[in-house]
Amino acid sequence: VDYRAALRGDGQKSLEVVPAAVQRRALDLVLNTITPEALAIPRSVLTLIPPRSGIRGGEVFPRRTAPTFDPLAAAETAAYYTVSLVLNPSRAARLIANRALENQAPTLEEVIDALLQRTWKGAPPADPYLAELHRVADHAVLYNLMSLASNAEASAQVRAIAAYKLDQLKSWIQAQPAGTRD
């Protein structure tokens, strides 16, 4: 939805549904930010980041590898941020409402499926670093999808769709050959 604070008589539309094709293209571009390649900090840069010592405050990523920089935590922060915005309860409810009014608009199911295709159902990279980043994105999607399904502030339709997609993901994981998903 494209909206603005319009005043009567100023000629602006206060609310306009973004065309479905534009919404799908935007989703595709946003989901590009959670690919392992996009989340990766080049190894050449990682070797230049010194351990933090005695520094407090400021905007820092969580560290699980103290005192050294944690590239997986940096990727986790980025992936969680993106996925939390895509699966925002209000945004999810707008997807349902927009689809009810415009049959070409993307559905919440379609958005969740796109997230799952880019993460869980995408082939993990052979490179160990990129494979870990793939798992980071998987976890970001799972965590945020579970949060959406259990969010008391989300509409009943949103929670039901999120829960249904979690159930589908569980079935998909169980159907995978042993050793293909870790």
C-alpha cells in the first residue's frame, strides 16, 4: 500500500494499492538480501577486523566468538531485520486485506512460500561459510514465522496462515532424505 497524508482538495490520493507486479518484484529484491552471498562479509575483510577490547557501547553486533568479530552474528542481525519486516503482523494483515480487494495482489501464503524457497527449500551452498550463512537465514525465517503464528496482536487469519505454513515446513523437512538437511 502506498499512502500519504493527503488533504481534501490537494489532488493526492491518500491510499493506493501498489500494482501486484511491482509488489512481487520488490519482494524478490528484498529476499535477495538474505541470500548467503548477500549476507557474507568477504573473507579478505574479515581478516582486517581486529578483536574488540575494552570498547563498550555503540552499535555492535552480538558476539558469540568474543573477543573476535562474529560474521555469523552480523549476518543473523541483517537476516532477522529483513525477515521481521517481511513478516510484520500488520504487513501480513494488509496482504490478506489487499488480496480480498484485488485478486491479483500477492497473498501472505505466497510471501511465506517465497521466503521458504529462498531459505529452507533452497540448496545449501557447498562452501562451508556460505552454508552457515544459509542456516542463519533459515533460522531467521523459522523464528519470525513462529513469532508471527503466536503473536497475540496478529489477526486470527494471519496466525492461522503462519501456523499452517509452519506445519507444511515441518512436513517438508520430515520428507527430506536423511542427512540432506542439518
